[in-house]
Amino acid sequence: MASDASSGHNLADRFAFIGVAFLSVYAALVLVPWAFLAVGLSVAAWMVPLAVLVATGALYLLAGSDRPRTVGLALMIVGSVLLVGVVIALSFYDASVDGRWYHQSAVISLADGWNPISNADPGFVPGLQYVRSYPKGFWIAAAALYELFGSIEVGKSLHVLPLGASFFLTLSLLVRFRVRTGWAVVAAGLAAANPIWILESLSFYLDGQIASLLLVALVSALWQVYEVGNRLSIGALSLSLILLVNLKFTGLFYAGLILLALGGTLLWQRRRVELRRAIAVYAVVLGVAVGVVGFNPYVQNTLDFGNPFYPLYGEGSVDFITDNTPINLRGASQVAQLTYGIFGKPANPIEHEAELTVPFSPSSLSVQFPYTGPGARTAGFGPLFSGALVLASAGLVWVAIRQHGKGARLLVILTVGFLLVTVVAHPEGWWARYTPQLWLVPIVVMVGAWAVNSRLMTWMGAVLGVVLVANLVYVVGPYSRGSIDYRRDIQHMYAPFVEGSEVMALHLTSFAYQAATITQLEEAGVRFLDYGSVQGLPCPSPQPLVNGAGVYCLAGEAG
């Protein structure tokens, strides 16, 4: 039995090291270019291989015995996954609104030489207010990859790094808790495959990365509660906090909640020595994340606008939530908003009223449009998630009243409780993309059901797993088809101008998409000329660009 426990512990450590390798590579891709920005340089292609070398060195120091083999295997897995991510990212165009607006605008500005540390003002660019004042970690890493590969779309490949970290670290924790390896793989896969990550995987949106890093932070914190002083868990939590804080403002909010939960647990267990050590370590980590790496935006915003979260709060703040909220949910109570967000009919009802539907409703399964891109307002986790949540609620009650497995029962209840608190604590918790951690609730219950010594609960856990897998199928299908169709339409539009010698006559009517569209045209090899107005175009019937950025003349129509 002792041999089995030791074997399981070693396997868990190997999985954990691979997860930390994913985090280390991502963190290095952010921190290495940032360090050179701090000394006045611009983002450059050579910073990518240097970042890989830095990550390799850090992993070598972190590895125990048999370092070359351990580090080599981990980097081989990370490199393979990242290579697949690069190929997929380069094969598809970002069709999202914010992705083609301020996200790509920021990446292009950084690649063109903008240094946000020495000069906070990027100039007159699309989404200026957001480019100037939002966290820049992802943009910095994406700009370095852009410089290396010569395509703006390659930045989307970074999404696979927190995804891989979340899978392997979750798998490590479950194996450490002696969940059967097969079940652990299923649970870790479902936890990592958050629908928010899937629906943003081919865009520059970052809520999917927040979902992955939140899972990493939660798993790492749980690991530290049960195994004090483990270097891998401390490293995983530290890196996830730095990345969370420098991806989105929401990341700092969730980082604080994770640390409060960790500190509260250690205090409740009267582990004062470990609590003091954790406070010391993570105070430094947060200080570096916010005050050093996050100088722009957090300190810069405070100096320029009086608060670190501009333009979301304070004088001159922008309210973009109201116009993106279904009409009947504007001003509604948080309970009502959450009810519609979870149990609503799958839709993007901005200018219409949201509708409620019953869990497992057949009509919900026929609605595909909300899942062709990111940001579904109601039923954002998929059409079957509300049903999975109902099943999980019943399972949680059963787990709570069982007499066996007291430790597992308490862990499940407290974890679910924490997840629900983080959802309720967010003012826009009804919108799935802002509270992606809600996806974890039925998965935690599923694992808890398997831990209870009951055939009924084992079957309930299996049913929950089947429902969640089916839900993912309903999400992946429309999103894949929508992404393939968008790529085909873009390529069809560009083909006559790429294959022939004709210049595309166009007018970019949307300044928001201007930088992204010009970059896309140049990368596709399309020669073009902006005529400055629709009336000035040399054709009688200009056609809309597929990406909605303006209009153009069909091949052969420009005189």
C-alpha cells in the first residue's frame, strides 16, 4: 500500500512539473520582453527564443533528480502543444469584435515599437482608451510572437499554454488525492475544456485564459493546504497570480479572492507558521505583479486618472455593460440576472429580452448562433449546462448527507461554496465570460460523487460527465463551423486580388477595425487602395467586407 501511495505521489509530481512548464514558458514570454521594455527597448522576435531559454533554466533549477530527462520531457510536451496551437492560430482569422478592435490594435502598436513603460500614450490608434489603460501581459507576449512569425493571428496560440497548465495541474491534484487515474483524466479534461476557453480560442479575447489560470490558482492553493512548502505548488500559484493580474483587471479581483481563501483556510486550521509564510511570499508576488510588471496599467492609471482600474471605474469611466445587457435584465436584481444567465434560452439578446427555458429543453439544442463566437449572454456555458447544474445540486445534497468520506465531503462542499461566492461577488456574474469558474461546480460534484463509497453516486457522477461532454459537443460544433465558414469567406473575398494583379478598391468605414484590417490585407498579399469615401469608389455597387470593416469593389468592377 505504501508503495502504491509513493508511486501515485511520483506520478502526481510529474504531471505537476509539466503543468508548471506550461506556466513557465508563458510567464517567460511575458516577462522577458517586459524586462527589455523596462530598459527602453521595443518588443523583438529574438526575445521569444530567449524566453524559452529563461524558462528552461528556471525549470532546470526547479526539477529534482534526473533533471535533463524531466525538463526535456516537459518542454517537449509544451513545445508540441504550442506548435499545434500556432498552426491552428495561423489557419483561422479572429472574427471577434474586441479582438479585431483594441486587442489587435495593442499588439500591432507594440510590434511597431510602442513602449508602454516609457510612454503610456500609444498614439491615435483604435481603442486608444483601452490600449492605454488595460493590462498588457498577453499583448506583450503576442507582439513578440507576431514579430517572430510575421502574422498577427499567431497571438491566439498563447491560449494553449494556460490550458495545458490547467489540465496537468488539475490531473496532478486528483492523482494526489487518489482519484483513479482514468477518472482523474476525464475530470481534468472537463475542467480544462471550459466552454469559455473554447468559444474564445480562435480570438484575442482573454476570458478563456482567465478560466484556465483561475483553475491553476485554485488547484495550486488546494495543493498547498494539503502539502505545505511544496516548491511546485508555490511556483504554480505565484506564476498564475502574476499572469492573472496582467491579463485583465478581473484577474486581480480573482487573485485576491484565491489568496483570501488560502489565508482563511490556514487560519481556520490554526497553522499560523504556514499562514505567516504564505502572507510573506504572496505579498511579494502580488507586489511584483501589480507594482512592477503591472506598473502600466495599475500604477500608471493611478498617477494619471486617480484609480488603478480606469476606464472601468472612477471619473471618466466607460459603462459598456448596460448596452451589452439584455433589455429586461438592465437594472434587474442580481438573482434575476443570474437566473437568466444560467437558465436562459441560448442567445445574444442585446436589443431584445432574454427568455427563460427549462433545463434539457430540446428547443435549446436547436439554437446554434450564440455559440459561433464568444460572449453568449444567456446560457453562455452551453445548452445543457443548466441541466448539469441541477443534477450537480442534487448530487451535492447527497454527498453532504453521506456518512462516509468526511474529508472528501467537506472539501467538495467548501470548494463549491467558494466557487459560488466568487460568482456572486462579481457584479456581472450573470455573464458566463466574466465568471467562467461556474463551469467547475458540476465537475467538483462529479469528482465528489466518485469519492463517495456508493454505486448510486458513482453512476450519478458518470451521468454528470456524459452531460458535460455532450454539452461541449454542442458548443464545439457551431463554433468550429462558424470559424471555418468565416475563414472560407475571407479567403474567397481576397482570392481574386491575391491571384491576379488587380488592386482592391475599398473604403474602411470603421476606424475601430482599421489597424487589424490593414494588417490582415497586407499579410494576405492583397494590394489595396482606400478611396476615403463610399462615393469615391470606382464601382456602382460596393460590397461589404466580410469582416464588417468597410466596403470594396468586386474584382473587375474598379475602372
